[in-house]
Amino acid sequence: MMRRGKAWGAAVRTREGSISTTGHRLPEFDGWRTLPLVRGVLALGETVVLGTRATLWGATERGDESGDGYTRGGLALTVLIAVVAVLGVFGLLPAVVVKAAGIDNALLFSTVEGLIRLGILVGYLWLLSRSAAVARVFAYHGAEHMTIHAFEHGRPLVPAEIRRFDRRHPRCGTAFLLTVVLVTILAHALVGNPGWGLLIASRVLGLPLVAAVAYETIRFAGRHQDTLVGRILMAPGSWLQGITTNEPTDDMIEVAVAALEATLAAEELSPVTAEDAVAIGGAA
């Protein structure tokens, strides 16, 4: 799946060996997408919804039993369960554990809480990577990143050229999650060790704001990836992508290219060429 600007696209290889694609424009939301912090919250919500939608669409195209289409109600329920799990396990649980342990110092409280949250994230992703099926998904993840790199550098979108690029990319969901963890350590240090009411409110209601700051951070890193500051900001996410990306096969790269082309088509852009990529690259 790819997203660029105001459009998104996805591609899947069917059981017959062909590649099926879909592409759609995103809701406009007027000028909200250009507002710092607000655009991060929008991007976070859309990522959850579009990721679920693309997964169900892909299953349908492959003819899997689980992929018999989606309804608005089913999609809403899936997203609701995911949000509750994130807020409960990732957002609130670490704070409750540290609070129950009786740690009072504000900096130590937020640091230990952040380390627990980091452990949950890294441990979960590492366990996922042990699965052969998920390892294949992570290879497709690498193909997406390599394809975007090639597009941004104006290279022909063919496997031989795409393989020249790194499978890690600064504007990645994995990097985003890790940046959220690091930002929460600083943000929660300002709150200190409050009572239970403020603790729960800050960890649940404050998560969108923390995510918005994290989004702006990786956006800045992506635009300045050739500078020292950009490389420093990218380093933690790049390390974690060592777990969540694998080297893809050529047929996986072909699917990633098809997803990118579907996204560009949804933006009503001309077919991708090296010249076009130089002119419009950098935002995929």
C-alpha cells in the first residue's frame, strides 16, 4: 500500500499471478492537511482506516476466505478494537505499572514508563518477525520503501534499479511508532507523577498530541535526511526497521511499483517516468 499527498493506492498479486490494483482520492478536509500537528492526527487516523481497508481489499482480490469484502460497520468495529488496544496496552498500561511500583521522581517515572512502552513495541514486532507469514509481509514492506526511494531519486522503476536503494525509509510507520515512544518520555516528564485521574487523562487524551509531534518530527527528518540533524532523528527508526523490513524478491518489488503507480493515477498524474519522478518526487 502507498499513500502520497491526497491519494492512496494498493496492489496485490492474485493467485493467477497477475497484479490487481486500486487507487482512491482521500477526503479533502479543506485546509486541515496543511496545519502542523493537526495533519499528524489526520494522518494517524487515516493510516488505521486505510490499512484495514487495503488489507480486506487485498484478501478479496486473492480470493481468501477472510476477504469477502468489508462493510462500514465491520470496518468501524475493527478500527475501534485497534484504537482501544493501542490506548489500553500501549498508552495506559506502562503508566499504570510504574504508578503501582511507587516511583515518585518525575524524570525517572517517565523514563521507566517509556522503556516499558519501548519494550512492548520492540518485543511485539520481534515476535511477529519470527512468523514466516509476517516475514513475507516485512519483505513487501522493504519493497515499498526501496520503490519510494527510487521514485524520489528519479530512477526507472524496475527491480534492477530499485535494488540499489535502502529498504529503510525515514517516513515509515515503524519509525513513527518509535518516535512516539521517545516523544512521550519528554512530554510525560513535564506532567510528572500526577494523581490517577490526571495520569489516565494525560496518557489517553494526550496520545493524539504526542503522535502529532512525532509526525512532525519524522516529516522534518524525511526532508533533511542528508543533514546531521536529519540522520540523528532517523537513527532510532532506521534501527527498528531492521526488524520490520526484509529484502524483497523481484516479484514483490513489481507489486510495490504497481501500488505506487495506482497512487499516482489516483492523483491524476501522468504515468511515471524518470523525468516526472524528478519533478514530483519527495512526497510519496
